[in-house]
Amino acid sequence: MASLSGKTLFITGASRGIGLAIGLRAAREGANVAIAAKTAEAHPKLEGTIHTAAEAIEKAGGKALALACDIRDEAQVAAAAEKAAQTFGGIDICVNNASAISLTPIEKTDPKRFDLMFGVNTRGTFVTTQACLPYLAKADNPHVLMLSPPLDMKPQWFSGHVAYSIAKYGMSLVVLGLAEELKPKGIAVNALWPRSTIATAAIQNILGGDKLMRMSRSPDILADAAHLVFTQPAKSFTGNFLIDDTFLHDVGGITDFERYRLDPSLPLAPDFFVPADSRPPPGVKLAPLSMLGGI
């Protein structure tokens, strides 16, 4: 398998969680990681900052660049991408991981929260990719990856949280269009989504607390799946909407998924947006989605 040694990743929302896990996985192979995130100072409810993330990247064997950046501001994004390219000599991989979530019905969705989710999820993904594009065009095997779901247009994925779902699917629509638009340039654009819930701050603080955290997988499964994406040939591997464990099994040959579970004594919690016809790898079983309503 190809190595990411010397490659430069520009990752949004990389101060913690999935974004940091992807950065750490690349850092272990000697990659450069530009950490583009808002949290420059410690937050009372959120672990990690761009600076603690940079320290972890360096400790893991990579080179890090901490960039305080609000991806809703296109000038900040452009400046961050330029700084990353100047520091490391280019950008090889753009990871659109930053996301805002509010699972609220229409009457409880404030327009400011609506604008936040669209500004971060859909618009932020578009603006970040746009800013990285000139540098990606010069890379040997350029990849753009969105942490966004397959476009499974079923009412169940929208009802009760319409604003969030549309904003999240907006990221996937960017994949759908740009994969085709950037194909002549040899720039791959793909989406990656987890089959199960992932143990992140969003699970702990917004969705289900401690029990749902224990029913989740660690961010490492997405980090491993993202690494596998980045080592695929960009000219041919594009326009895919990938589910983490199926991709790791079918392409990466992974058969042991127990190592990603936080608590194997509890059933694995399914994530939103996974199509019904997406079959998990052999041996992987999940609790019914309806079970999560009682958590």
C-alpha cells in the first residue's frame, strides 16, 4: 500500500474527533497536517485545540501547522490554504470534516442555527475545496474527501431534523458534482460515512451521552478508511459514496472490526443516513435504529 510520507493534508475541524484521528493516522507515516479549526483556546465542553492537536500530530511522527480558521469566512480559508501550501510546498489532500449539527424539528430550528449548519457544512465544504484546488491541481495523487453520507433520499433521513439533513446532504451534492467536474484534472472527490455512531463530542454532548458513546466505534475506523481512500489512484477512484466498514472489508481486506468498538458488551449503534441496502461486513451486527430513541 502506498505511503502518505511527505504528503500534505489540509483538514477542517481537526482539533479533535474524526478530523484529528485522520491527521494522526497520516502523521504516523510522516505526513504533514494542516489543522484548520476554530478552537484556538480551550473550550469548557470540548476537548482539544488546534495547538494540542498539532502537538499530537508531531508526537505521532508528522509535521503540523495549527491554523485558526472559521470556514464560514472564505478569506480565512483562502489564507489558511495558502499558508499550508507555503509551509509544506503544496497540498495533496483536502479533508472536509468540519460540521455543525442540530437535530431539531422545524419549529425549534432557529434561523441562525439553520445558517450555521449551511455555512459550515455545505458552504464551508465548497469554499474549502475551492481554496485548496489550485494546490491540488499540482499534486501527484490529489484527493478531496467529504465526511458526508450517501445520497439516500428517504423521508426518514429528513423528518425531525430537516435543516441538518439538507445541510449535510449538501456536502454530498458537492461530491456528486465536483467528482465529475474535476475528473479531467485528475482530482478525486469522494465521500466517507460511518455505519455506526462514532465516539465524538457530538455523541457525548448532543445525541446520547455515555451509553451511546459506549455503543459507538472509535474515530480510528474512519481514519483507517480515509487512509485507504488517499492511497487509491485519484484518476480512477472518484465519485464514490463509501461506508467505512464495507470499504475497509471489500477494498482493504479488513475482517476484524471488534477492535474499533468502545464496549463490545453493548450492541453497536447504527448511524443516520446509511441506506437499507448497504450490507455490513460478515460478523458485524447493529442494534435496530428504533432502539436509539430510548437512549
